[in-house]
Amino acid sequence: MEKTERVRYVQDENTRAELILCEHSAISYPLHSHVSVLTAGMVLEGAVILAARHGARRYEKEEVFGIPPYTPHSLQADGRYTLLSLCVRKEGALPSRAGLEKLLSDGLGIQAGQAASAPLLDCLDSLRALPQPEAGDPSIEWLKRQLERYPEARFSIDEMAHTAFVSKYHLIRRFRQAVGLTPHQFQMQNRVRKAQRLLSGTGTITEAALTAGFCDQSHFIRLFERYVGLTPSAYRTSCTRLRTVTPEQG
């Protein structure tokens, strides 16, 4: 019997971490980056091809990979796969190892959570230990922060270039060199991320689209499905919110 494809998002209000479990999936993800997020991934079945700036590598069962914040990458399905990803926000106090272990057990079940804990958390520890990248061009850094914090804002490429005091072609080239994506790509992925946050709460699809800066509903649905691999309604159904209590909290 063919296994059913399923995607689950488990969001923990206590640690502000997220588990993403793609089961028997054939979803491929285009070039994008995880803004302000440390990501550790573990292949549980099948294989995926992860491509980043330094080339592409095929990851098979029980292999683990880490993705630092702002690292442009794509993920391609190599047949059907099951992939577990653990995403932790970088800013603020990082969650304790005990809290993340509890999230894995609650989200996957005790046995599966324990099996995945050590490889994923060791990978996250390695990502945390990486040196901070040096600050780049101030105008590019400012624009990157604006597009991250306010992706819904109506920034045209001409307005962005005027703000950075360069031509729009020079801006696109400099931004892509620094960030790995064009300003438009970076803004669109952040709009989709904002819509994801809204949809995992109580917002409707229309409210999420408008608040994230999309005026065209069909364009929103197409772009959302391209980046997330699910329609907005399927994504909302796939989300579960937890509030774990760590051993220290008793």
C-alpha cells in the first residue's frame, strides 16, 4: 500500500521553536533563506538534495544538515522522502536543550523524539557556535532589515534604489551578492513567512494575504504554494500549537 504524503508543522509557544515533518513527500523548495532562524534537518526516509552557495549534496536516511540564518539554499526531492526539520529563532534567549527535547517528544512521540534529539540538537549547537558574519554595506543591511521587518510595505525597486543612493541595477547586483537573493525574492519570501505566522493563528486566508502585503488573492496562493509546498488552507490545517513545560519549570 502506498504511503500517504503528509506535512505537519508543530509550533511550540514556550521555546518559540518549530518542528516540520514532511512524510513521504515529493515537495521541492526553490531558492530561499531562513531569516533569523537556525535550522537542523534530518532525513528519516529516502533522500533529498540540498543546494547552497558552495554546491549541492545528497542527504540520505539518518544524515543531518544545518542551515545558518540568511543562507540561500534550495531543497530538491530525490524520489519520496521523510524529512524532519527543527527551526529555532536566533534572536533573544535560545531555548534550552531540555525544552527542545520535550518539544521533539511531544511532537513526534517519545521513541521517535528521543531517536532524533541528539543528532538534531548537536547540529543546532554547532550552528550556535558559528562566528557572527561581519556587517556588510550599511545601505544593504538597512534595506535587508526593512524588508525583513516590514515585508508588506510597498517598496518598489526604484524606491529601494533611491533610498540606497544607487541605480536600481546596481542595487539588485549588490543585494544579491550580499544576501544571495534579489530584493524582490527576499521581500516575497518574507511576505509568505508573515502569512504563515498569521495562518498558524486565527487569521483567515484573506486577512493573512492582505496583512502580508498581497492584493491579488490568486497571486498570493500561487506564491505561498511555491515556497511552502502547500496551499494556505492546507498549511493552516497542518499546524499544531504546543506549550511545553521544561523540567526546570516543573
